[in-house]
Amino acid sequence: MSQSNTVLTVDKESGALARAVLSDIEECASRFAAVGEEASISLRCLKAMPEEREILATLLGHGEVSAIVEAVDRSEIHETSIPCVWWVSHRNAEGETIRESIEITGVPDVIIGDRRAIPYGLETLRIAWPFRMHRLSTATANADKG
């Protein structure tokens, strides 16, 4: 995935930075549509400008797909009103945003499963199976009594 290196200039007009980011998104999305080139646009420049972030969020809107990934950090992902343009936020344990970006791709990497983790997941299931079956039979027995 390519990183966008657009130099953004800030002027005093409200929404100027949001429009500059939107222009970068438009350029990257056009390349993705034409040749499949993925891109990532950091929103670090908007961290100190919450009003510009809100303007950009309003302009992009929400699409049909969203997800939350609970891993080391909490990642919140939603497709914008533009297909294949995703707003991705990563938060630490305290809920603070530590990284935010616009991803132009079919599916953001944070959502794609890691096939290498399947053996670990299967082993975890094998170990947990007796415990889960016991809980299930206990819950079923209690439901029958009630």
C-alpha cells in the first residue's frame, strides 16, 4: 500500500485542510479504481484541528460497512460513502486515538484474517472444548429447571 506524501498547506479558511485531504483522497481513489493501486493517507495533520477533522468526516459520510477489531489496540473501521475508501482509527487501552488514516483499498489490512494464526486458534478450541461443553450443558440444565 502506498503512502500519500501530499504536502498540505493550511490557510485560515475553515475547511481548507479538510478539502486538501479530500483532494488527496480523490486522487488516490481514482488511481485505485483505474489500476488497483492502494493508498494510505495519514490523518495526523488533523489531530490538532478537531474542527477540520469533523468537516472531513461530514464530507466523507458513512457507507454500509463497519467493524471493530479488538486486538492489542482497538481498531474502528468504517467505509465512507465512497466505496473502497475506509476511515481507520486505532485507539489505546485508555481510548485515546493513537493513529488514524484513510485507507483506499478493497478491504483494510486490519480486517483481513491471518492464516498463520489458524493452528493456534484450533489448539485453543481443542483445549477449551471440555470447559465450553460443561458450561453449555450446565446452562441448558438450568434453563430446563426455570
